[in-house]
Amino acid sequence: MIPKPVVLCILDGWGLRPVSEGNAITLANTPNFDRMMQDFPCSTLITYGPDVGLPYKQMGNSEVGHMNIGAGRIVEMDLAQINNVVMRSELAEQPAIQRILNAGDGTIHLTGVLSDGGVHSHIDHMIEMINVLANAGKRVALHLFTDGRDVAPKSAEKYLQQLRMAMKTGVFIATVSGRYYAMDRDNRWERVSQAFAAMVKGIGVRAVSAE
């Protein structure tokens, strides 16, 4: 038997939803997709939560979808793994964290995306890390990357307030950068260099408060 080629084609952002209002896919003219779904076997995939290795009700993203489809099974993602460690109060026991705690008495610089988007980081993990470091008597400088992509635009103030409530003695906000600058992944070094200069050299716009 001559093997027949198989094509795996992933359309990021393409979903099935019966409601047509605000639904570009339902409102669009898609004769080829309509024909394929009518004339050939088809099924649907759940793209969020435990079905793709994420916490309950946590939305998926392209990386999560590609990983699970490529593996052909449920792959527990980093977010879920870290959540489990935090819930078991085992974060401080992790070897990498122990090395930080035993490294000396200098200031520890902690960076991360300030949101609950859960794609690149999660504010709950940042707060837990702050607790671990502060309880060990460490001085902590926070370098925050505001989101606006995996969460609503201009929502940073809400997360800053949440972080403020969790901050302890010896913990302070050193810099605030948008992910547009600090996390550019298209070789736009003129953006990244501004975030780098702020975090490493203290060069940038100064403000009385993070807000």
C-alpha cells in the first residue's frame, strides 16, 4: 500500500461557536470549511482548562494548543505544575530557590509579567515568590512587566493594587515596563534596550510611584 500524505494544519484563533453576533468566523463566507465539515469526518477540541494541561477555566493559547496537539496527549503545562507546587507549599524547597536563598545577603531582583494571564507568568506565583523571599529576610527589587495582551488593555492598575496588598517589608518596586518593550520577540532591540537600561542601569523615566 502506498502511504498517503497527511497534513496537520493549525489555524490559530479559529473556533466554533453558534452565536453569530461578533463572531467573524460564523459571519464570514467559508465554503471550503463548510464543505469539509459536511462531507468528511470531523470532531472538536477543547482548548482550555484541564483538557490541555491548564488549571480549571484557564484559557489556552497557541503554545498550549501546539504542544498538546503535537504530543497527542494531555501535557501538564508549566502554569499547572507551578500551581501544584504552590498549593503544596513546596516552592521554597525547590533546588533553584534554595540556591537563591543561600547565595548571600544582596538584593534579589525579581522580574515577571504583572497579570493573571497565565501565559508567561502569573501574579499569584510572583506573590508567593515574594512571600518566600521576604520570609527568608531577603531584600527584593521588583521589575514588573505590565501585560495588556493576555489580559485587558490598560488593566495594570488593578494588578498593581493586588501586588501592593501582598508586599512585605524589604520588598519594593524598582521598575515598571510594558511587555511591548521588555518582552519583544521580533528583534526590535531598540525596545528591549530601554527596558534593559531601566532594570540594569537605572536609566529611564522616574516616577514617585509605580501607579
